[in-house]
Amino acid sequence: MIGLSAARALRLDGFDVTVYEQHRVGTPRGSSPGRSRIYRTSYRVDDYVRLGRRAIEEWQRVDPSLLLPNGLMEYGAGVELHAQALERCGEPYEWLEPHEAERLFPEARFTEPVLWTRDAGAVLADDALRRLREGVTVAEGTRIDDPRELEADVVVACPGSWLSRLFGLPVHAQIEQVCFFAGAPDTRPSLVDHGGPDGKFWYGLVSPGVGYKIARDGARPDPFDPDRPDRPVLDELADELSRHVAEAFPGLDPAPVHREACLYTMSPDGDFILDTIDGVVVCGGDSGHAFKFGPLLGRFCADLAQGRELPSECARFRADRFASTPA
């Protein structure tokens, strides 16, 4: 996602662009494949709220049809902090009582007020990759072990879970596992359950043609070798998701129709990395929430490569914040 977005931005700026992909675009061994991802403005940090708004605008420039504007429902621990950040940034939101939320999502059950943001929903992820690839030369099956050795006016490295190996940054890959459930139309909102005392964080969104996608975020935090050819799915986690669906989504069939796994690339603080290292523009550290920002991060990569000033919100992404952290 980020690499193709950077390629698109550079091509629009007049560069002749080649993308090197060690596998293939949309490979299940990476972090970007799948039918859908959540997009939203709602964060508890003002920088991300503002960037979320800019990201939606950038998606509109790419192709508005890639966004399903179904809205976002949030509840659970700390959700009021999201409302406060939205308020500070002038973003619209409202609170729904449980019965009001159930009118919008009849297959779900709510036991507390729900934060509702309309400017949110789902990105059609696989379609987005195909759209971003248009007009860009892609050399698939080409692994670059050291981007510093490429001969080009501009080199942008967006290596996902291989970021630590190429640049010695303190990030690690881990597996994210999702299941898909039948029973909800493709017009249902995205959903984030911030959980309670158990610390579990759940999310859900429509995935047209597959089912409603649900996962427990960060349920498999152990480091994972991204060079492994498989992305294993754990039966015990799928069973946990089925139990959660039976409780929180009684209108869905709790037996998953599909299961899959992909990679997160976790930074120590959950923030992205966007900086110049040894003359190479480097972007990564998705930490499980970068897809929605893809076209915007790609634009920032192109701007950084050309010496343009980035917005103040990007200061938190500098690589030198890890100067005293071992890789």
C-alpha cells in the first residue's frame, strides 16, 4: 500500500518510477492484501485525527469508489478520549444510545453509549492496490537487499516487516488473524470495541463478497519471521472470535466462512516511521493502522524526497526518536 502510494505520488510529480516487489503486489505474505480495511478520523491523538481527515481527502483524489462510507461505531474503555480529540480538531461526531446504535447495526448488541462518526467506513483494499498500480512499472519477484545501492535520483523504501533488517530500526513483525462471518449486509458500519478490564480490543468491518470481518487486535503479539512462507491461522483464536461473535453479534452466524492472517510491523510506540536514512526515504512501522493513511503517506514520501516540508503532525514519525533504543 505505502510503496504503491509513494510510486503514484512520484509519478504525478513527473518522475519515471519503478517499484521493486520481492513477491507480487497483493501477496498474502505481506501486510496489504485483503478485501477491506477500516478508515476513520477517530483517534485519541490530535495528530492522527488531522491526518485521518487529510487521508480521506487523498483517497478521494485516488478514487472515491474505493471508500465505503458506512460510518464507524466505537465504545469501551477510553472512547471518550476519542470524542475529546475529535472535538479539539473540529471533527463531527455524536453519541448514540444503545437502541439507536442497534437501528444502524441490527445484527449487533450494545450495552453502553456508542461514539458515532459518519466520515468513516471501509476501504476496498485489494481494489485499492490495483488502482494504485495503474501506470506504474512494477518489477515483481525482485528482492532488494540494500536500497542504498540502487542507482536513482530518488529511492523510497517501504519494506514493511523487513524494515528492521534493512535499516536496523527497532520494529518487529507479528501475525494478525481475522475471521469473516455471514449475516450482515455490506452497508453495516465499521466497529471498534476498545474493551474493558481484560485489555482486549476488537474491531469489525464489511468485506464485500466475503462476510463481516472481525478480529481481536494484537491477539498474537509474539515476533514472527516475515521470511516464513506461511501465515498460519490458529484454531484457538478462531474459536475465541466465534464466541465473541455469538455474544456481541447475535445476528451473525458464529461459524466463520473464512479465516486468514497477515503481518503487522510494530514500532515500540505504535507510531509510523517516515524519515530519510542514508539518503533513502524510509516509511513503515504500520503498527496495524497505516493502511487508511496509505495515499497520504505516499504523498509525504514524495514530498520528503523532493525536500518539501512535511506538516507538523509528521514530526512524531522521525526515526531519530529511536536513537537510544536497540534494534
